[in-house]
Amino acid sequence: MTSAQTDHPSPGADDRIVELEVWSDVACPWCYIGATRLAAALDGFDRRDRVRVTWRAYELAPDAEAGAGRRAVDALVESKGMTTEQARHMFGQVSQVASGDGLHLDFDATIAANTFDAHRLVHLAGAGTARGGRVLRALYRAYFTDGVAVDDVDALVRIAEAEGLDAGQVRAGLADPDSAAAVTVREDELLAARFGITGVPFFIADRKYAVSGAQPVGVLTELLRRAFDGPEDH
């Protein structure tokens, strides 16, 4: 577990709230796994009601063409210069890990996408709220299991409606390139660069303690414990 530069004061009262920020990308299977493990860690954490999770945007492929409708396997072959067999083997390994966390990833159905609008949708839903978390999980399921193109506005509106958002407001928010949600996505990415984040998922508690990658539930639980109690004395 590493420490991250912090702008926040040292821990105070016992009833304080820990701010947990998680950088992730909708098109990142390890982020889906990491989010699932974080949910398990929070479910078993005795101070769960005092942890506020904020989902922050990170685009692994910001230049990906929106609306291309290509299979993820084909996009990976092209971008990484590997064979189809190599790509399928890599996806198979990830799918096997995910199945251990109760997730079904169908890479044959997965459509490569530009994820900027998906990130905007999370912010429109409230990236620091329970609803924002539900929208993010719905986006993961849509992308990795249901074969939904998450850079299609109509698909995003349907996902938003299913989670209780107003379709008209969502559509308007996604149509405005200078919306508050668009600005916040860019701010998230600038903040990631400031913290030196080069891969996701990445977890920072109170901007003081950090772990990277789809860590086991126990590691994420320890991150939360350390944020509340500080490092253990040895």
C-alpha cells in the first residue's frame, strides 16, 4: 500500500467521513472486478456508513472512435498488434478471474467504445452518490455482458432511465460538449495526471493512502481501516 500526496488535514474525530476516490474506466474489465471487490469490502466493513465513494473518470483510450461498433477483440488486435488468438487468450484469462467474483464477461459480444459520454453519465447521476455507483455498475454490465455500445446516446439514455434518471435531462446533458459533467470528466483526468495515475482501477482514501489495481477484498479493507486508524505500529 502506498501513500499519495494529500491536500487534506490529518484524521480528526472518530465520527469523521473517509473520502474514497476511485479512478476507473467503463471499458476496463479490471475496473469492473475492482469495483465488485470494493463493494464486498464495504459490505463487510464496520464503518461503511462513514465512507463516501466518488467515482472518477479515466479514459484508457480517449482517442477511440465513437460509434465505430467494432468488436472489442478486433479493436484489441489492431491497437496492440497481437493475433486474434492472443487477444482471445488474454480475454479468457480475465473472464476466468472475473467469474471468481461472480461476474460474467462476454468478450465475444463486447463492443469497443469511446467512454467519454459514459463517464459523463456517471457524473450526471452523481459520481459521489449511491445512484452514481449504480449507474456505473449498469454501464459495466451493459458493456461487458450485454454487448451494448456505451458510446451510443440512445443506449446511455436507456441505462439512465432504468436507474431513475430523467431521459430528457440526460439527453440534453450528453448533447452539450461544455456541460458541467463534461468539465468534471476532464477535471478527473487532470487530477489523475497530477497524482501520477497511469493505470486503473486506482483507489485513494482521503488523498493520503492509495492502492492500484483490482486488489483482493482484504487489501481494500485494509485501505479503509488505515484511512480511519492510521498505519499500524510495528
